[in-house]
Amino acid sequence: MRPTNAWRNRSLRGLALSAATLLAGTGGLGAQALRTNTDPSFGSTAQTDPTPDATDAAPSSQTQQAPDTGTGTPVTGDSPEGDGGLIRPARRSARTTPVSGAPNNRTLGALLRARAAPARRIGSATTQVTRQITQTSPTDSRLTPVIRSPVVGVPLPSILPPVGIQTSSFLLGGALSPTLSVDPAYAPLGIKVGSFTILPGFQQSIGYDTNPEQITRLAAKPSVALRSEADLAFRSDWSTSALSGELRGSYLEYPDNPAASRPNGAGATRLRIDATRDTRIDVEGRFLIDTQRTGSPDLNAGATTRPLITSYGTTVGATQVFNRLQLSLRGLVDRSEFDDARLGNGTILRQSDRNLNQYGLQLRAGYEMSPTLTPFVDVLADTRVYDLRVDSTGTRRDSDGLTVSVGSSIALTRFLAGELSGGLQHRTYNDPTLRDLTAPVMNAALIWTVSPLTSVRLNATAGIVETAIAGSSGVRTQAVTLEVQHDLLRNLSLIGGITYVASDYDRVNISERGFSGTARLDYRFNRWLTLRGSYVYQQVNSTVATASFHANTWLLGLRVNP
């Protein structure tokens, strides 16, 4: 009895049926062949011509003989009818007599091995080791601490050059900015929020001020000083383009002299869009908050409160690079507002006539002579438009200005970096009673690393500032700040700074000279906690007797960087 064609099926059921049939037909011969079979391994092309077994010697009546081709070799193939498509092996014309004990591929063992599927490969040691190395999950960047860079590029000047409302008190009080450099072991860590690194800070100080109102020495009323300050810096972690900013606000409270309490703040945010490899779009927003001191010549009378001054604006521009040539065009819009002041007799001094908008268009062309030196020419055309056509003195103060300056950006490795420029500004006023005004302009922001322990920073600015004094076109103002930091220890820094301010009112006999000196000590307990002590001396000498003053301020506080 021959096996049915179910043995052609590779399923387990077909194999079992074939095995049962063959066991019944071969008996002990199949078992002996199973023990002695040594046919080639699975997949080999070398095959031995099988010897006809008992089933071949007595073919079934349903089996047809393959036709002869004339060469003595029968054709192989499926029978068109009969045994259900059973393939019979082709037979040679001269058959070889098998050797006694030779393996027989028609035995059960050979058949099972020929029809069984190869063993599944689960894996190897090499694959497992390679997978462990190449498929290890990377560390989440949000869990990696980001150390705050103490100095990123060139710091912005402490004042905003396009705005014409700077005051002597703001220039003197804003002499020292944050520490120039911090040892990496004590530098604040950033907080990762999405694709941004945020660097918050808070400081609370207590001290004493001999003249919080910044008035004449005879009228000064000392007080305990409480200063609360908060700042926030942030930057993006994008592969292209960038968004960053620095915001700072503080409030000085004097319990013994509440009228002298006042806010102070400044900030800027910058967005850089890398449109193409050689084209960049820049957007900047800025604000400034300050107060007028009660003895200011612009108040024209003794005031009992410090009026609030606010200024905010934006700049939008584009920069195109042509090999070594850089061209940039920017548009500027700024708004300045003045609060009303209360005089000593209880009346209100209206200052809404001083509110103004400033519009400007700035063109800069620079040529990169080397990676460390890029000289440039800067042209700024602006116009200042007041909310009221005529102020309280009957003067039309709208004006147009043109500023031309020449300078260079400097990047001498890590030792000296920054930007320095100087030129002239000319203003033409709409009111015929106000003569044109020409004054030198200057902008400087330089950092000099003298040694790994000592750093020096220079900020300077000069320009024409608006005024409310009748008959005066404006105020020529210059301000220079020099700061030096020396690290005694990795976590102990000494900082000293001086500021000089000169203001000259046009066509009136009013001039002011201001000076301030600051000393500060920073002791960092760790990355997030710092003990800060400071002393500030301020002095202003003015041709107006009620505008001169000097003051001493001591503060001791704790700064926290979460």
C-alpha cells in the first residue's frame, strides 16, 4: 500500500498520516534504515539515486509507467491521472546496484527529515550584545541640567539709546548689572520647559538709605530700605532660529518715608528667524520703568511724589549677508509716557503733554575684515511726535533727527569682545523758537577678560534727550559705566563699579554732573543660594540748587535661583 498524497502537505497532520502509512508498509526495514541513515544534510544538492524498494517492485494497478524518450531516460513529472499526482523519480538507463547497508532515502527517517521545516533561529549572543549597544534609550534632555552661561555675547547697555527720556537717577542707580562671571560649579541651573531653558531669580534685601527721595541734604529724610527684586532670563534650544530675553523688576520700599517708595525695571526679548543661510529676520521688544526724582529741573517746581516714567517699543528688521558684506535694515517704534506729579501745595502737575512716540529707520552696512573685526557704518533717521501738538509752555516739540555713526564689532577670542561706535546726531524742531541741535553720539559695550579671575566691563552712551523746560531744545547727555570683578574664591566675588553722567540743557543755564560708586560682595553657598551685600554712593551737582543731592545706601540680602 502506497502513501497517499497527504504526505505532500507540510502540515503536522500530513506528516503524521504519512508516518503511520509507511510504518505499516515497511516494518522492521524502515526501523533499521532509520538507525543507519547518513544521507546528506538538509538543503544539499548532492542526491543519491535511490534503490527501488518493495513498493516499487509491485506497482499498483493505478500507477502508469513514464514514457520513454528514446534515449533510455524516462521523463519525470506528475502523472496526469492515477495516483493523485504522485511524483515518480526518473530512472537512469543503467541502474547502479546499491551497496549493502547503504542509506535509503525512501525510509521514514529520510522522509521526515526532508519534509520537516528548519529549526527557528531564536537569536545569538552576538545579536543580543549588538542590540544592547545600539538600541539603548538615550537620556532625556529634559532631565539634563543646563548651566547658565554667565556671559552670552555682548550685554545690552543699561539704557535704551533710541528712547530720549533717560534720567540721571536711572543712569546712576543702574550702574551694576548681574555678576560678570560665575564658576561653573556654582552657576545657576536652568529649568527645562519644553524647548526652552528658563533661569528665574529672586532677591530680598534689607538695609538703610540716607536720602531715599534724592533731594537736597537739608530736606532729606533717612529710612530703612527694603528691596524686592525678581528677574527672569530664558532662551530657546532650537536647532535653527532663537528666542531669548532678560526681564528685571524691583520695588524699593521705605517704611519711614513712604513717599519715596518706587518701582524700577527694564527688559528686552529678542527673536531671530533664520530664513535662509544668508538671510536673518530680527524682532526685539523692550521696556523701561523709572521715576523722576522730586528735584528734577523738568518738574519746574518742588514735587512731593516721584512721577512714573514708562517706555516700551519694538524693532523689526532683516539682515542679508553677501559673502563678507552684511546689510541690515530695521524699523523702530517706541512709546514714552509720563505720569502726573503732585506738588507741595497739593496741586497736580499735568505731564501728559510730554507723552510721545518715536519712529525710526536704521540702516547698517558692515564688512567682515577678519573673524575678530567687523567695521560698520550706521545711519538712523527718526522722528518724534508728541500726543499734544503744543505743550504747557506753548511750544511745538515735534522733531526729526539724523544720526550717523561709525564703529566696529570686536571679538578677540575670549579676552576682548563687544561693540564700539561713535558719530554725530542732528535734530530739527518744528517750532521756530527751538534751534537745531547737534551733539556727539556714542555707544559702547565691551568685556575684557584680564585673567581667569578678573573681568572688566565698559558701557557707554551719548545722545540727545527730550526736556520740558521752556526755550530749551533738548539735553545733551553722556553716561559711562565701568565695572570690575575679581574672584577671591570659586564662590566669593568682589565687584566694584563707577558711573559718570553729564547733562547739559540747550540754551538755558542748567547743567548737571552725576557720579556713583558701587561695591558689592557675592558669596555663593551653592548653585541656588547667594548672600549679597552692597554699598552705593550717589551724588549729583546741579546749577539748580534744589536738584543737587547725595545719598548712601547699604543693602544685605539673599538671592535665590531655583
